[in-house]
Amino acid sequence: MSGIARLIGVLALTFLAACSDRGEPAAAQFSSKSVMAPFEEGGWPEYLRRLDLKPGKDYVILAYVPPANPIDLSSPEKARGTLARLVFDQLGAMEAGTTIGHLIVGWQCGGVRGMTSMTGEQDLQGQRMFLTGWGVTPILSTFFDGDIVPLAEFPEAQNRALTEGRGVVVASEVSAARCAAARAEVAEFETHPDAPHENYSLVLRPDLYEGGGCLSFAMHVAAKAGVMPRLPALVRRDVDLRAVQLGAREVAPAQVDVYRAPGHPEAPVGWLEVLLRRWDEGPVIDTVTVPSGEAIMAALVYAGVGVQAKTDPRYSRILSRDDPVIGAAATYGLQWGYSYPVRRISDPGGVRAVVLERS
């Protein structure tokens, strides 16, 4: 295989790898401080330290690192164009710190600070699948090397992108009980007998303890604190699949639960053919539902309407609100932001985080 082909394959599969209160919950408990230690010891990165959160208040934070190019799955051809741009925009991905976008959840609960996210597909299993004929099947497969990331192991490129204001950060004040519920959910996900943290997948649901990805996991933990609890449902997008996008081999890779559509093609498909052939040709053989990072970004950006500058470049980065998924998420984010009586921008010259407080 040529060096160029190998590089393109690596870039493509980086894309394929890899996220109102109704009464107070009961006080959350978990058995061992050591469970949470990896997510709370060592101190926050700079972009979170700059938020100027009040010591006596509890907060849950969502931080999104967007990709250099929007992930537009609103039509088959836009999805194919998205993949092609991601494959060839190497410098953009390096500068952004992510190829497909990354969602992080953080907290300040009773003075305890922590953060985490979900990761997986850590040994380029998807790359090998793509290069050997599986098509876009890895996008919907489950990789059994998932993990929730310790605080000290976050990529510096992502921390830098958020510190420099190239991401979106929203900190919402919550009650002590709700903050404790979010922390307890991280511990539950890590210690659950079904080990959902090991199942890295775009389609599995963290709320059912099946598994998840960075988008779905961070939203799930935040929802446990009552932060944007409708967001996980609003950002789910139905995507039609056709045979032209899919391929297969006789032997499935180890440690991967390979996605199979009804009538899934049995022959391998070349990666270049996947990029060049139209994705809207032929009958739909399956429809899958996946979370949209672009919709999450829309919700977080619109939570700052009225306090962040009207010329904030993140507005123009959002996909069209005429799209029903993007539009619904943006409207919800707007309503969420305005539900707080105190709204401010923290670190306006850097992170430009939106901080939402009750008083």
C-alpha cells in the first residue's frame, strides 16, 4: 500500500472512530473515593480554571471541541462530502485538536472539581476495517476497548483549543443534590456490572448502560444533574444507509461487534470507491440513529445568546437552523440559557465561556 493511501486511510478512520428541574433527587452515594480519584485528582486544565466559578456554588459543565469541518449528516451526499473533507484536511484536524468533535463533562460539587469524557477504538481497529473493505461499517460498530478518560490524560491539543476560545463551554449552576447525582453517575458507569464504559459506540445508549461515545456519555452525565436534560433526545439524527456505503469480509476483527444491516453486502468495498460513489443511489437498507455533534454545538452556542457578542464567530460555524435537528437544538439551548436569571461570559478574551447562575 502506498504511503498516501495509508495516510488517507488513517485520516478517514479518525473520522469513523469516534459527544428544567422537577424536584431534587435523593442524595447520591458511591462506595469508594478511589473510583472518582482518576477524574478529580491533579487539578483542572487551564480553560476550566479560567471560568471564575463561585466557590460556594455547584456547577456542571459541558465543553465541546468542534472539528475543523462541520459533520453534516443531513443528506447522503452531504455526509459523503463531509468524509472527503475530513480525509484531506489534515492541517485543519491538527489545529482543531479533533477530527470529528469531542464533548467533555466537568463538575464542581461541594468544592470538588473533576472532568471526564468517553473514548475508544484506540488501536486503529477501524482503520484496518476501512482499508480492508468494510466501508463505513466501523462508524456503527462497537469497539470493546472503551474507557472514560482520567483528568490527567486529556489531549493537550483539545485543552489548548478550549483555552483559546475555539470550542464552546457552558457552565450551569445546579443544586448540591443534582451535582452529586452527576458524580455518582460517573462512578456507576465505571463500576456497572455490564461494564458499559468498555463498549465504545456511536449507537449504544449510556442511559441504558449499553455503552456510548463521547457525545452521548457527556450529555447523559449532564442530564443526571438536570443540565439540558432534553438534549440527548433532540440531537439524535436518523441516517439512511445504502449498500454502496457498506462492505464486509469473511472474518470479523477481534474485539469488535461489527454492525450488519439487513441485506448487508458480503463483498469488500475499496475505500476510494466509498469516497467517490454517490451515497444516494439504490434502496435504503437500514436507518440508524446517531447523535449529532453539530446539534450539540448549536445548543451550547445559543445558550449564550444575549451575553456573548453578536459577532461571535461560533454563530457562523453552526449549520443551518432550517435543518430540523439543528434548529430544535439551537432553540432548546436558547431557552436553557434564558431560564437562568444570572448569565455572564467568563474569560471573554480567551475561553469565552457562558456561566449560568441562579443568583
